[in-house]
Amino acid sequence: MQEHYPFAEINGLPVACSFRRQDIVDNRSNVYVGDFGTAGSPQLVDRIKTADILLVVGARLGEMTTKSYTTLRSPAPHQRLIHIHANPDEIGRVYSPELGLAIAPENFARAVANCQWVDAQRWQDWLNAARQDYLDDTEAPAYEGELDIARALIDVQETLPADFIVTLDAGNHTGWGQRFLRYGRPGRQIGSTCGAMGYSVPAAVAASLRFPDKVVLSFVGDGGFMMSGQEIATAVQHGGKPIILLFNNGTYGTIRMHQEREHPERVIGTDLINPNFADLARSLGAYTETVTQTKDFVPALERAIAANCPAVLELKTDPELVSTRTTINALRNAAYRSNKTSD
């Protein structure tokens, strides 16, 4: 049975997670306000900058979680910092805490589980506002394209079992799974935090073999799939049944985003000439479908689950929609404005 540590709820403390750790806290809790990852909301970033005190439990406060070390001042943050980490070498490595404790996060959570340190009403309005920001940010934004991944994932959340597992590759396509799905144990979110392309498919195969009764969803781009997608054959051979959500936009999207942001319209080496992914996956023994319309996503996923074997759903996505928050054209315009201002 999953243990529950209500310390934050008792004290009315807003809780945010570090990069790709969203399953640590039940996203449905009224104290959950989002994550400091690549898909986190700008409102949450602003809130950490203006916070009075930070209780950091188990997080490293690395580059991803701190937006390249910009949300906290180094070495002495203006926020009062309490840092709890299992490795004493991590405490004070980048940020000097007012109080640092070398203790396993789960032991800390058990120790304070039922402690009430403060009057939760003191910042109830602040907590409610932060929670509402999170709820607003996880609503599907306006999109006129044929395949609205945000809308599709919000719709499918109701049909997924509570213990579903998501594995994440490197790339901007994972932003949809991080921003629009909600997590909390027994569900799991598993992803590399160091930008390793090709991670998601083998991880999904392993997770499916380890937990054969659970729905395992792999988020992977076309570039990442070409690095390790053939591991589907391992699942076929040994009885795994991961479902691969293959985001096919014909480009290395994250790399192109950086190119367009720094040097608009000067793009090189990011276009992909892909195989027929449906035929490739089918040749490996997987169930396959290609999805091009929003309305077709949920039925296709339900059929993939019912197939009870490895499956690949190829999602034809718009290469101009480079992330959940911006388009290539918007990046170019912002870059041109920035260059003009600097001149």
C-alpha cells in the first residue's frame, strides 16, 4: 500500500517537483502547484523567484530545475533555503543553505508526516492562486491543427488506469506528456534528466516486462525512435507490451528550436528523412496505427491496449509547433526583435 505523507497538506504548503519527478506528489492534491521542468509554467517560475523561504527535499537544484541557475541567486539565494538531501556533498554544492540536512527524503517525510508547524491559513490565498495557475496551465490551449496532442492527452487521462507508467525520451515532444498528464503514485513517470536520446523505448520495454499487468506508455520522437526503436523486438520476444507514442514531425525539434532562437531561419542538419514507421514497427511484430486527427487518438490508444502486445502509435505532428508553448514563427519573431534591440 502506498504511504501518504500529509505534511504539506496539514501546513498548507505549496509543493512543486523538480524535472521529471512529477509522480512523487499526487498532482490531484490541492497543494500541488506544478513542476520546475522544461514544461513548467512561467507563473511558477515567477513564484519561486519571489518566495521568502524554500524547503527543498531530495532535489539537487541543478541546471534543469533552476532554469540554468537563474531562478535562484548563487551562491547565496535571496530566499531562505532549507536543503535536505541524502548525499551531503550536494548540500552547498551550488547554493548555500541556511540549514542543510543530510537525510534520505523518505525518512524526512516519515518524521514530519503529521507535524503541524504553521497555521495553514496564513498563506491560503497564495496557495489557492498557485494551484489555480497550475490548473489553468494544464488546460488545452487554443490550437487549430489537425492533431491536438494536448486535447488528446487530457481526454485519454480519464481512461488510463491509476497505475499507468510513462517513460520519456529527450526532446520537446515530451512536454505534452509532462504538462497535460497528471501523475501520482502508484502511477510512475520515468525519464532521463540528462538529455539522453533513445532512452524511452528500451525503458518502456523494461518497465513492461517488469510490470506486465500495467499500461506502459513511451513518449519518443522520430529521431529518438531511430536510435533504439528496434528494442520493440525484445518486447515481442519476451512478452512485453509497451505502447510507443511516436511523435513524427520530421525533424530534431529541440535542436531546431535552439537554431531558430539564436539564428532565425539558419537551420542545418535537423531535417529527417524517416522510414515508414508503421511498416517498420509491424515488421518487428508490433501492433501499429498512424494517427493524424485528434478524434482518432483515444480510440487508437484503446485498440493498442486491447491488442495485448507491443504497439506503436505514430502521431503525425506539426513541425512548426516546436513546444507546448511556442511555434517556430514566434521564435523567429522574438529573435529578430531581440537582435534589433541589441543593435
